[in-house]
Amino acid sequence: MIKNNLQHALIILTLTLSFNSVGSDKAHWSYESGKNGPENWGHLEDNFITCSTGKSQSPVNLTNMIEGDLPGIEFAYQAGGELILNNGHTIQVNYKPGSTISVSGHTFELKQFHFHSPSENTILNRSFPMEAHFVHADKAGNLAVVAVMFIEGAKNPELEKAWNRMPEKADDRQSLFINVDARQLLPVIRDYYRFNGSLTTPPCTEGVWWLVMKNHVTASKEQIEKFTHTLHHPNNRPVQPINARMIVQ
């Protein structure tokens, strides 16, 4: 729980720096093994230490799930994806205010969504060609991420609206001619797994609600390859230990 206004401000600042800025990282970090790689993120800056010491880190391999009475997620998304950017670590679509999810009595606003290839989370040891993270925050600064897995298949028309404007160079951004509707990137059946985790990039802040869709959506081989060719490298953090956490379905 976030207990005071200072903590609220820090979480909002973390969200802004981690997800909505281009080229704002103080320390250079990368997905490649080495001194700047995931195994050393916690030592690159003092405020990255949670990447090494945290006990509820993401992503994870979702396994040994327990049955629970999970409430449905109420998606109230509008077509609000208006800006696409390449920050060197991912391709991200920033979202207009006003689109929300409600779950367990909490409402979170969609801030942006971005992509990883291959998937960061795995399900029963299965990796997917691509994974989308829909990042939300509530008024107190608490974060919730809806994760959607992509498999290779039919071309995804909603994804193509963004891909048509994908910046090829890091630190570049483009306005979208047609607002992307995040709802159209979700599976039709929205059963999900839930666990407590963290941001998957520095500073690896914990206390994030993870809501991983059980069902996948498709993207064409060409769409997946366009993403990987633009980034020039995989952008998935290795799976992290579950420790004492439960994964509920």
C-alpha cells in the first residue's frame, strides 16, 4: 500500500520515467548480457537496487497456479492511442486520458502499452513470439499491467495502425493518423492469471498488479519481424524467481 503523498509522487514519477519518456534514462541499461545487462541492473544506479534485491520481481514463468474466485476485469477502453515512440528499449503507444479498467473494486487508467519480443512472461514454460503490456495507474499511483500474448498467425489490423507509423530510430516518435483502440488488441475471452510483481525494466518497482490474459491474439510473421528488426535485439528480461508468491487463476 502507498501510505503518503510523497510515496504517491514517487510512484507517479517512476511511471513517467520508466514508460513515458524518451531517452530519459540516467544510466545506460540493456537487455544484452554484460555489465549493463539484466544481471547487473541493480548495480547501475542506487534507485535500481530493487532489480537485484526485490522478492516480487517480474516477469515470471506462470506455473503451479492455484484456483481462486477472480473477478472479471471491466474494460472501458476508447480509441485513444495517439502517439507511437521508439525509446530504444521498446515500441510504445501513449494513450489519451479516459480509458480504464476496473477490477476488485479498483479503477486504473490506461497510460500506454508497449511490446516485448520474445515474451517476458512465460506460461507453463511456453514462450510466445511477442507480448504486449497495457500499463495502468490509479489516482494513488498504484500500477496494474494487463499482459497479452501474441502468436504468429493472421495479420492484426489494429496493430497495423500503429506499425504503419513505427519510428525506425531510437528516441523518435510519431503521431498516429488513426487512434489505436487498445480494446481491439485484447482476446475475446478475457480469463486471466493474477500475481503481484514489478516493472520489468529499471528501477524494477514492486507492488504492481499483474493480470495476464490466458488467451492469446495473433500477429502476422511480418508484423512480428518488423518489431524485432526495428529494435535490433530481443527486449525480454529473463524470468525471475517466484519466491513466496501465488499465481491465481
